Amino acid sequence: MGMTVKKAIIITVALLTLGACSEYNRRDRALVGGGLGAATGAAIGAASGDVGTAFAGAGIGALAGGLLGAATTPRRCVGYDNYGRAYYYRC
């Protein structure tokens, strides 16, 4: 495994770890996951030196990242009591 691929994997893991901390809605998480997946897939594909492989990696990464981003969205909704205080419940 080349040094570029190792760096791409380390950066991807770090970004996905940070992205997992946010509580955005499913669409936002799908978009962020798709963007991170596309960038990572393109970087890994580009390490092979072939442009077609870079485009294929970007497409596969975008699809996988988008699906994972949407699937890992926390299912927490916000409700308010009679006094206006927020509380969270499972949707």
C-alpha cells in the first residue's frame, strides 16, 4: 500500500469520526458523507495513476458515503413541555 493511500485512509477515518459527532438531519449527513466519500475515493483511485480509476473511486465513494451518512443519522426529535423547555425523545 502506497504512502498516499495510507494518508487518504487516515484522513478519511479522522473526518468520518468528526462527522459522526454532529446531529444534523439525514439530508445534511448524506451530503457530507457523499462529499467525503467522493474525495476519498478519488484520492485512492488517483494513487493508481489512472484517471478512469479516480473517477470510478469518486463515484463509488460518493454513493457509499451518502448511504452511510443517511443511515447513521441519530433518531432524536425535540419536543417542548408546557414551560417551553426542550426535551429529546426517540423518533
